[in-house]
Amino acid sequence: MLIADSQVSRLYGPRVAEELEAAGHQVDLLEFPAGEWNKSRDQWTSLTDQMLAAAVGRDAVVLGLGGGVSGDLAGFVAATYMRGLPVVQIPTTLLAMLDSSVGGKTGVDTEAGKNLVGAFHHPALVVIDPEVLGTLPRLQRLAGLAEGIKTAAILDLDLWNWIEERAGELVDGDLDVQSELIRRTVAHKADVVAGDPAEAGRRAILNFGHTVGHAIETLEGYTVLHGEAVAAGMRVEARLGEGLGVTEVGTARRIADLLAACGLDREWEMERRHDEIASAMELDKKSRAARPHCVLLARIGEVAIGPDGYTTPLDDDVLEGRLADALRPASEP
Ligand SMILES: NC(=O)c1ccc[n+]([C@@H]2O[C@H](COP(=O)([O-])OP(=O)(O)OC[C@H]3O[C@@H](n4cnc5c(N)ncnc54)[C@H](O)[C@@H]3O)[C@@H](O)[C@H]2O)c1
Ligand SMILES: [Zn+2]
């Protein structure tokens, strides 16, 4: 069962299907409309109904072809159909190659927030062909860079320095430089996930930038690209860390500068919407007892570990005071 969104299906669906058929497999191409708002329970229902109507059995394999939306949705179909079929991820966006295709998180969005209904279902195989990035719109490519920058920020100062040096080539879409970024980022992601597959502990560090990032996505009704929201989230969370005395001073500036060099400097008037952002953060799935938790950096390449482990609970006074301060535009010192 080859599952792809309409756009990716048009570009690459028939070719992938033909190659699989040439290798002796029977292939059904299932298409759903492209767009984050289709990572939904409705599309999950439609896809599983189509599979039931086609009498697909437990001997089937699901292939998720496309960006994070296709991968998360196809993965969730695979996780749940007849209590679970194997899934192969074939990511076609930079974000999906760097991040979402590896790690086994699958699911759909709901009115209450993103990814709130889902399952862990690790792929049997991930196939990455960076050449398909040639057809990806520029802003999508840049948004994908955010997850590579995040990985470097939490784990790897050498990778961070390399991204700073190569930012121009990455922005221009150089195939070799992008391929190296994918190799190095996926190696980190696979390593973290292998050590903590169901996010009981250390895996949470991958959520740097995501507490605020998810709040922005929720407020914007999913019209914002995930990577753009995570970029804004990293800027804010780095400032928050500095404000709390946890993050080395100067880190937030360096993060804001690299993101700006990669065209990821949209602000969304966050300062004005402080109250809305704070309440959306309280709904985020990382919150326990309605207290949002946030991954803070010690410095570039290293996450801070506090009394609560890899994430820091944000009390009301932090949400009222320091968060408001961290939401100021990056251009303000
Ligand atoms: N599972 C995880 O661990 C994880 C991690 C990060 C993000 N995500 C999820 O990923 C989703 C975002 O993924 P995304 O940014 O890849 O978005 P996406 O899947 O919506 O893809 C973006 C757009 O690009 C098109 N597209 C994809 N590949 C293309 C190609 N090669 N050429 C031309 N067009 C192409 C798609 O049709 C779509 O319109 C979010 O829902 C986010 O929550 C999941
Ligand atoms: Zn992400």
C-alpha cells in the first residue's frame, strides 16, 4: 500500500509503483489531498476504509511516500490497521529526511493541537533519495533546515559550525551539502531514538524549540510550516534559557543569526500574543499537570540537564514574566 499526498503522488507515485512492480510486488497507490490539515482522523478513516474495501490483509506493507504529513499519516495507518503492518518510510521533504521519517512517531492532528492522537511505530526501512529535493519549493527546503539546526544545537557543536560555514550552499540547495547534512543529522537522530525509542527520557531533547513551536502552529491553525514554527521556537526558548540563567549568554544571538542566514526569521508578532501562546503551551502534550515543559540548552551543542531531567517545567511566573521577555523580536537586543 503506497500512501502519498496528491502532490507527491503526481510527481513520484507512478515511478515508485512501477519500480516496486518490476521487483515483483503488487502495489496499490492510495492518494490523499496534500496539506497539514489533512493529517487528520478523517483521512485516517478514509485510507483505512479503502484498505478494508480492497481486502488488504496482514501480509501487506505500508509505504509512506512524501513529507512529514504523508509519513505521519501512513505510519499511523500502518500502526493501527489490523493491529499493525510494517511501514517503510520514503521521505521526500528535507524535514522528513532529516527528522520525521526516522524515530517511529506517527499520528494525526486534532482541533486541540498537533499530533495529539498517534502511536509509536518504527519503520522497517527508511529510503532517502536527496535528488527529489530538486522539486521541493524553496521555503519548504529552508523550513527543513530548522530541524538540522536544532539537532546541531542540542548535540553537536562541530555540526553547528559546519552548518554556519555552509549556510549559503544549504540555502541554495546544493545536493552534496544537503546530503551530508542529512547523513550527519540522521545519525544523531537514530542514535538518540535507539537509546530511548518511546521517549521515556533523553529522547525529549529532540523537542528543543518545539514547546513554543507547537504553540505557534496551534495558534496559526496549521498554515505555518512546522520548521518555521520550530525556528521561532528555538529563538524564544534560547532566550528563555538565558533569562533563567541556564543557557550560556550569547547562545540566543547565535541561534537567531544562523536562522536568519537560512531565511528562517519570521516573527508572527509573538510578543503581542503572549497570553495566547502561554495557554497553547499549557495544552502541549509535553506538559504534565498542565505545566508546560521546555528543553533548554546549556550552550550550542549541549542540552541543560536540571533537577527534572532533560526538560524544565515552566511555572506560572516564568510564563508571565520571562516568556513575555523572550517573545520580543530577535532584532531587539
Ligand atoms: N514524526 C515525527 O517525528 C515528526 C517530526 C517532525 C515533523 N513531523 C511532522 O511533519 C509534518 C511536516 O512535514 P513536511 O514539512 O514534510 O510537510 P508536508 O508533508 O506537508 O510536505 C510539504 C509540501 O511539500 C510537498 N512535497 C513533498 N515532497 C516534495 C518534493 N520532493 N517535491 C515537491 N513537493 C513536495 C507536499 O506535497 C506538501 O505540499 C508536520 O505534520 C509535523 O508535525 C513529524
Ligand atoms: Zn519537529
